[in-house]
Amino acid sequence: MKHFIITSLLWLALFNYAAAQQLKSPNEKFTMEFSLLADGTPSYTLNYKGKAVIKPSKLGLELKSDKKTMLYDLTFSTNASEKKLLFDKNSLLNNFTIKDTQTSTFDETWKPVWGEEDQIRNHYNELAITLNQNETDRQLVIRFRLFDDGLGFRYEFPTQKNLTYFIIKEERTQFAMAGDHTAFWIPGDYDTQEYDYTTSKLSEIRGLTEKAKTDNVSQTSFSPTGVQTSLMMKTSDGLYINLHEAALINYSCMHLNLDDKNMVFESWLTPNANGDKGNMQAPQQTPWRTIMVSDDATDILASKMTLNLNEPSKIEDTSWIKPVKYIGVWWEMITGKSSWSYTNEFPSIQLGITDYSKAKPNGTHGANNANVKKYIDFAAANGFDGVLVEGWNQGWEDWFGHAKDYVFDFVTPYPDFDVKAIHEYAKSKGVKMIMHHETSGSVRNYERHMDTAYQFMKDNGYDAVKSGYVGDILPKGENHYSQWTVNHYQYAIEKAADYKVMVNAHEAVRPTGISRTYPNLIGNESARGTEYQSFGGSKPNHVTVLPFTRLIGGPMDYTPGIFEMDLSKLNPDNHSHVNSTIANQLALYVTMYSPLQMAADLPENYNRFLDAFQFIKDVAIDWTVSKYIEAEPGQYITVARKAKGTNNWFLGNVNGETPRTSNIKFDFLEKGKKYEATIYADAKDAHYKTNPQAYVIRKMTVTSKSKLSQLSAPGGGYAISIIEIKK
């Protein structure tokens, strides 16, 4: 015990070596303290309402010794001692003194192009600390922004002679937890986020990691205690904590690696093909590291801190960026009812050489003219904006698993898909076609064809593209979340903006609020979406976790709206079951925010349940205000949103595995107004597994004084349209 006390006292002494620089949030509920340890190591703490959220935690970056870079730098120096220092001191970890501190306050209200709110307040207090590394005379700025909902901080590398080109071996940012919290996590992986979430204590992660990993076509794990952000946690005394990053630009995606003896997370960047974590050139900065905290889970869902840490829109004219509700030739391929490929005769394809006119059609190709026109007709009849078609272009016969560089050209259709005729037919029906660009991970090939592909889209009336990065990244050795590949995703977004194209990227890096800067990024997948319900199923509570994790960085193209849960009815060889009730599927259009929403099931399944389908037709996809009414990660979420340009509201509730009755107030409605509420709810005997299609629909008149007590079945929920009654 004496040894423990002495060690603790020494530790405290180290962390109090330098006078702390303190920063408070505008509402003064948060306090952040920065200090230097005895050896000049930067550190910080974070408290919320007097409770420790982040205990003393170190900051810094470990740099790689790169003799080629160092020798290049040496050509500009004639000082022998300086040459020695350049070789000997190659990390930004310690030996710092504080050169300058600056504080400021910022408060603005800005209007997003689309979103959960039509205006967002960006209010924070800032502390920027300039550090000087004594022996090397190198400078590092650590900038902190403290909001009423949490802390953001980043490293900045100013222009300077002693730190110009450098390589990050590892970022050493720590997040020291104040206890063995409950976490909602997925395994750390350089190539996929498509895992079900595991709920456990932090100390249990190591023993559960292998079980938490499920097969994926591209995956690279790195540690038995590695997890991905956005990481959601709950403390034993009721604090909700979320760790993530914002504004991931020209940098490697951050994971977290847990020291489970001390409950300290440390940043773990995704390496490139050389094993390096970042190639830097000053002036440059890292993404923001974010810590959201509240004693109310709804505050985490409502936070706009991630967006606020990104730059304002760089697209001046945003009039062409519009929310989209769509259907598509997709689910029939995902379930195995149809195929992406045109023929089964060719074991390999060479674009421009293989003659498809001589191929025998396989009879299962989904992207044929007649089938696509059926979807267009259904979209037009039911008020949908667009139709996505996958498998329209040549090359799907051998597209995956061959490390094939020239895999698609993104402009050449199969013989049974007439691009111009389909465009004209859709145009005559008032429907927009949505392009599909699967890259099969061949990033260089996509960049070679990108201008031609985007111009082809504009020539044929396509304003939005769903891109995909299935499989290992080419060139070999790169990962989906490395700096090089992250830069490719950003290049694609910015290039698309030049052509006024909206982007929905699947298998890309998780979003970090960049949609504020480039609002043409209207959707991402980057998590376990609905397609996995056809690959064996997802946990019934999956959709009660995603808004606390993946959606913190931006909207997800989750592709909800499945009405037929027994997938053997679509494909006798597919014995998967969609672990959800119909009412739950309806609620997802409200609880899983996105300006891009798909009705993912087949038209014939909607025709069987037209009364329930009415909610999907009616629900808005762009909002004036959002009210998170109740939430508990992994258990339930209830949210109400006001449709932009109207006085109508839509409310959704999704439930986990335990049946539950929620009691909600309609006090968000305008006083003195009456509304007709149409409630789409689970029947009393509904259950995601045994009775998923059991639902009831009822109507009632509500006002701001009304209350509702409503049952949600296991894996269920309810959805409500609330339409103003005009006098």
C-alpha cells in the first residue's frame, strides 16, 4: 500500500509540474486544464459538473526517423550542432516549454444546406497553446475548443525551418478514463466498420474481441483491445461519454487502443503501405479529437459539435444539392434473387475486348430495361425522387477478389441496359436516375476514369452517385482508412462538386462532419447497414446504437424499409431473417437521420402493405428542428422532427430486445394548433423474430398538451405522422 501511495503522489507531482492553463465552457459545466509534466510532456484533463471525465492524459506525436528527409533538410543547414539535433530529436513528445497562450470566444449561428436543424449555433471558448521544443527549436500548437457539449482539440504545425516534411510513426494522444465504463464498441480495423456492436465493460473488451469480429471481404485488425470511433460509453454514475474525431482531412483515420490495466485509451492511426501513419508537410494540422459528455443521452444525439469543428461550405452555389428519397434495383441482388452480372459464360472480362453481344444472358440480371422501368413507374406513382440501378455496367462477371486494376470503366452498359432510353423514360415520369460506381477497391482506376464518369453522368441526367469500395484497396498494401485512401475519398467529393454531383460513398472512411464543408456528400455507409440482414442478420438493437456511434460524424445510407423479413421468400437459398418489425423499419426514417433515404424493399412487398407504406411516402427527409425525446444506447431512441417548410412533424421510436412502453408528451407542437396523428405501431403480439409483420394503425387528434403511452415490441417501435389540421 505504501508503494502505491508513493507512486500516486509522484504521478500527481508530475502532472502538476507546470502551472495549469484552464479553460471553461460557455455554460461553465466543463473545465479543461492543460499542463506540462516535469519532462515537458503536454497533458490535459477534462471535468464535467465537477466529475472527472478525462484524468491526466498525455499528448504528443512520435515521429519516424527518415534519413532521406533529414538529409534533404540538412542541405539547408551549415550548423553542425543543428545537423546533429535533426537526427537525434525526431519526436514531438516532450522537452516542451510554453511559448505563448491565447484565449478567445466564438459565437455564431449558421445555416446548413440540409440537416436535422435549419440553423446551428457554434459557440465555444478557445485556448491555443504554442509550445517550443527546447533542444530542437521546433514549435507545436495545441488548440482546444470547449463547447457546452464537449471538447475538441488538435495539433497544429506552423511554418518553421526545423519541422517541414516529417513522418508520423504514431500519434500518442491519450484519453484516460475515470473508471471501467460500459462501452458500445466494434473491433479496431483498418478496412471495415461493418460489425455488430458489442456492449461490455472496458475491462471485458480483450476477452470479447475475437467473438466480436465477423467475416468481411476486407478486414485488418491490429489489437485485442483496439476499438473504433465513434466510441460510446456510459459511466456507473450516469455520465454518457463519446470519443470521436472531426474534420478528417489529409490524415489517417484514428482508432483507439486500450490499456485495460489503467483504463487509458491511446490514439492508433491507420498505416499506409509502408507502415507509416502520416506524411506531413507544415503548415498542417491534424483532425480534431472530440469528447462529448452529458448526463442525458439525448444530448449526445443532438450535439452538433462535430459539424461545428469543420470549416464552412466551400461550395458557393449549393442550389443543386437536394435531399433525395429513392428506391432501387439493389435489394433483389443483395438477397440473391437477381444478379449484378449479365452472363455466366465468361470466367474473365477484359473491358473493350470481351464481346458481350455473343454472350448468353443468365436470365437473372437485375439491371435490364424492363425491370428498371418497373422501378421508375413505382417511383413516379409514389412520389419518390430517384431510382438507383446497380449492375448496369460491364465487368461484374469477375469484379471481385482478383486484385484487378482495370475492373470497370463506369460508362459502358450491358446489352440489356439502354442508358439514353432509360434516362428519357425516367425524365418523362419526373424521376431522376442515380448512378452506381463500384470500384472494387481499385482506387487508381477510379481516379483515371473519374472526369469521364462524372461527365457521362451529367450528359445522361444523373445528379447523384453511389460509389463503393468493396474488397482490398489497390494498390496493394493500402488500407481503406489510411491517409492515402482518405485523400482519395476527399478527391472524389471535391471532383464531384466540380460537376455538381452529389456523393453517397459506401465502404469509405467513416464521416467526420465534412458534409458541412462539402454538402454534396449527402450520405455514407461506413457501418453495418441493412444489407447484413441478408447476410445472416444483425442484432435487434443495432439501430439503437448506430445514432450514438456511426451517425455522430454524419448521415448514413442505412437503406431501411424492409417489409418482408423472411428472405427465403425472395431467394430459397437465403435463410437469413431481418431482425426487425415493420413498425421499426418505418421509425428508422426518423431515428436514422439522412438527407438520402431509400425504400429498400421490392415494390411488390410494398404493394402487400400499402397502409404501412404510406408512412414512407409521407415522411420528410429535410428538417427545421429535431427534438430528441428519450434515448438509452442499445435500448431505445425516440425523436420528433419538424418537416422543413411545413408545420408538420414526424416521430419515430426504435426499440431493442426488451419490450417497452414509452410515455411521451407532444409539447414540441405549436400551442393552440390541432394536428392529426397517424400512429403506425407494433401489434400486441409483434416480435422481430416470430411476428415481425404484425402492426396496427390508428389516428387521433393531438395538441401540445397531448400525451401518448405506446408499446414497442422486441426489435420494434412506432412511427407517427403529425399533420396540422387547417382551419
